[in-house]
Amino acid sequence: MSRARIVLWLRLTLRPACSLYRARFMEEQTQGLRNPGEMENGTEPCGEECASEAQETTVTEGAAKIAFPSANEVFYNPVQEFNRDLTCAVITEFARVQLAAKGIQRGAFSGGASLSPDLCFWVAAVKVPGEKDVQKVVVDLSEQEEENAELKEGANLAPGDQPRTAAVGEICEEGLRVLEGLAASGLRSIRFAREVPGLQSVVANDASARAVDLIRRNVQLNGVAHLVHPRQADARMLMYQHQKASERFDVIDLDPYGSPAPFLDAAVQAVSEGGLLCVTCTDMAVLAGNSGETCYSKYGAMALKSRACHEMALRIVLHSLDLRANCYQRFVVPLLSVSADFYVRVFVRVFTGQAKVKASASKQALVFQCVGCGTFHLQRLGKASGASGGRVKFSAACGPPVAPECEHCGQRHQLGGPLWAEPIHDLDFVGRVLEAVSTNPGRFHTAERIRGVLSVITEELPDVPLYYTLDQLSSTIRCSTPRLLQLRSALLHAGFRVSLSHACKNAVKTDAPSSALWDIMRCWEKECPVKRERLSETSPAFRILSVEPRLQANFTIREDANPSSRQRGLKRFQANPEANWGPRPRARPGGKAAGGAMEERRRLHQNKRKEPAEDPVQRAARLKTFPCKRFKEGTCQHGDQCCYSHSSPAPEDTADEDPGDHPETPCQNPPGPGMATGPGVD
């Protein structure tokens, strides 16, 4: 027998034995390392006893029920329920839009015998629990009259031609592919599977092995294993692996701890054409202008300290998304941008188009903000103008729009941005979400607040970036604050538009120029005069009030000055939902014990940078230990009422005194052993 035959015979003979030993080895390895995260965290597997001793907390939110370790409360933040409810509402409406678009592209038609043979219809129905009627989308592909696109309710369709209905909890073959890049406990993904119709799959990804193990248990607990697929990977690498057009996700949700900047480059490449990108930013201290250089390093823009910092944060995030998408010949279209509680949340669609990318520069703007009166001006980075033949010509913009010194108060300007200067909402889409939430209020626990916030958004001026605040205008000129309706009425009487802002309850968003706005405030100051002698000649208030107003304001209340959302008393702004609310601490291996210890730490950290209030008696006693300088100079007129001491002896007087004037006092500390005593010893 040749050597080759012997080797072949040995391989065929030993192959079953090798497979058996390999399987046993892998089984032993799996039993020995049940949780890879335990080895990563430097702990050993504890077995079933430790697992039974671990306490878990079960939380029900929406249609989902999750369990998470009680020692790691970072997995669930009840304040973010509004964020999750709003996301479910937005994705539901996006599914309706996207299914219709996919029907046109892929040719998913329904042509029944009772319909005209020249017409082909795509009929899609998205069914949401709680809605009275199934909302159906009918698309006429024959490009005939609009009446041909009406839904024929009484048409007798063949069994195979019945309208396809996308229901909650069912797999839709042409539905949305959703990715939650940072899933933690998997609550958001499970809610998508149990509340959003028209889904093909949901990938719940997290880099932590313990988190993925928790996601698997929660998926089994809710019975959505057919839709939700847990995945352990770095979110950036996972999205980079899905750059091919056929492998992209229709919806990507990013809700990280802090800044999402490390994930944005991968996200704009992994989302499908016209797909939805949902991004949350909780690093509001950076976006609100406390650290402009840090904001530039993360988002490519300088943030300014401004009363409109929350809307500026939204526009900086949109600028960063569009900038990163432009690198790959893509651009973003905002659907909804919300500033709520301690975070901002944006929903954008991502498209591809080289021609549209050229217009991105004209959508960005720099901000010139006066450090004295807070007046701001926007300077576009690019300029789009019409050319012959219906073409659009792009060029660099001319500027700046301001002088070196502010025209109102003479102070210098700060430069911020660039930021997104186009509308930050799609009002048609927002109206659809608002209508769906209003007609089905029992679907979400925070439906009342969603309705209020979206109502204010529909009333905002879409083409007016940023805003002023009522207290900012009045504090600048040191006068009493007018009522909101009075200022709004004055702007309306002057022929300008004005609206509220969902980002600030006393915001004044108007298209009036800053000169007209300060003229209105000068007219208000004449009705509530300011003591000019108390104002410094270099202060912004003195310089603004030293100019006579050119515009005579009328503060008579107008009926249209009170917006509809305010008249109906909608819940527009969230009150503090609970004690010590806000962003939870960063996740750490093993977590931290919750309960009394954590509450005590939070109590001790409250106002830790502020000096505690001093007791008045102790303060008076402390000040009496200091000599009064005016008393030494002979100019103190307070006498015994002075808070400083008038009887402290000078050191020279004490040295010149006769030692015999003071009686001898016994030594309080007797000399210890080994110390010399007696006459002649100092």
C-alpha cells in the first residue's frame, strides 16, 4: 500500500473520532466559561448558586417587560421613556412611508380580476394596536388621474390578491431592518418588536458580553426571538461590515452614554437609501457651550454660551451628521429634532446624490453673537443662485454680516458654528406622527407630552434659526419683564412673524431684525422706566436706551398672539419626574450597589462646588476677630454696631506693657519628664 493511500485511510478512519473529541472539548470550554464577560471583568464564573443569589428587578414599559440586575441600575432610566415612546411613534410612521416606497421600487403589485387590467395597485396596510381603522396606502403606477388611486373598499379581490397587512409582532418580508447599536438591556429593541409593525428583523447589539446575555433572557421573556437577534460586537465594526447596499439597515438607532461622535461615520454608511437614522446626545454641557474646543473636536463646530443653546445643539448635531455623510456623497434630510430634559434627539433620513451634496455648504452657517446684548447674526458658508437653463450655481458667500463692534451696544462679537441653518423638522411628517398619537392616546404612557411637544413644533417658524428669550431681552436693558403675549402682540402689530420654541418655554422666535426687536424693548422701557443714573455709560443697557426708537410698538393683546397649544393647555414642557433625575452613571464592570448607599452618595455630591451657607451668629463671631481698618484711621462711623473689632491691641502695646500688670497664671501643661524647670530657665 502506497503512502498516499495509508494517509487517506487514516483520515477517513480517524475523522469521526476527531469530530467527537472536538465536540466534547467545545462543550467543556462552554461549561467552564459560561460568561465571557466574567473573564473580561477579572472575575471567575460563580455557577448556579451565585446566579440564584443575584437579585433582579423587573420593569414593564409599553408592551415590553425586562429584567435587569438590581446592582446595576444603569440598564434602565425611567426618564428616557419619553425618548423611547417618541421613537416607536416615529418609526411606525416611517414604516408606512417606507413600505409604500419599496412597493414602487420592487414592483409589489396587486392586480385583481375585478380591477381594470390597465391598472396595477400596490396596497399596503400597517396595523397598529388601538387604531380603529387599518391605514392603507394605495399607489397608482399607471400615472393616470388621481381618482384612479382611490381605495376601492368594496372590490372583490381574489384570495391571493388581498391587501397585505403588516401587523405588530409578525415578520414582514419586505419590512424594515432595524439596528440598535448600543442596546444595553434590549428594552428598546423589544419594544420595537412588540409595538412597531412592518419589521423584518431587529438586531440588538452591545459590546458587553453581560449585556448580550441579558438581552437574550429578555428576548425569551417577551417571546420575540423570531424578530430580535442579539449580537455582541463593537457597534462601529458592525456598521462598517454592512456598507454594501444590499446589507444596509433601514433604521439605525444610536443612544450612547455621552457623545455619539465615534459612531456617526459608520452610521451614515450603514443606513440604506432613504433610511432613518435616530441619534441621541446627552453631552449637553459640551453642546451648550461650556467647552467649545471639545465640541469642535467631536462635532466639528464651536458651541457658544447662549440662551438658544438647546436649539444650537440640535443644529450642531445636524451639521455634524451632514458633514460626515458628505464624505460619501450622501446628505441628510431632518424629519424631527427634539430637545428634551437632559438630551437632544434627532431623526434624519440619509440619501445619496452628488448634485444635492453640492448644496450642503449653503445649508451651513456661522453665528456672530454679541457678548454684550446677545444679538446674533447668521452667515451662510455657501451661496446658491440660479443660472441660465434652470441650473443652480454654487459659490462662496460674502460677509461678514456685522461690523467689528455691535451696532446696538458697541461690544465685540463671538464666532460660533458652523451649524445647520435649514429647517430642522419636516412639518408634514411631524403632523402625521401627531395625528397618529392623538387618535390613539392609550398606546404610549407619555402620549400627553408627545402631543404637546409635537404641537409646539408644528407652530415653530421653520425658516428662522435660533431665538431670543423674554428674560434675556429685559435683563439686558435692566427693565421689568413684559408678558409673553404683550411682546408677541407687539411683533405681530409691527408686521413680523413670531412663534414659540419647544426647546425653551419663554423663547421668542421671530423673523424681525434685531433693530426692530430692540426698538420694541425701548418702547417698553418708556412704559416701565429704568433709573438711568444707576447705569454705567459703557454698559449695553445705557447704550441701547440712549437711542430713540424708530418703531412705535403697540402692546395691545391680539387674539392670534396666544398660540393654539398654549390655549389648549397642552403639556409642552416636562416637570422634574423624580428626585435626582438625569443621566445615569456610566456602566462599569460588575455595577454598583443601588439603594441607600447610592442615594447617600448623590446627596453628598449635591452642590459640592458651592460653599455651604454660614450661620449668621458664627459669621458675626468670625468677623469680630478682624480689626476694623477704618477705626484705626479714625473714620469708622458705625461705633459698636460695626461688624469688625474696635478693641484689638496692637503688638507694640503688648510688648511695652509691664509684666507685673498681669497676674501669674498657673501652667496648664505641666512639664514632662526630662524637661528643665526652675529659675533661670526660659
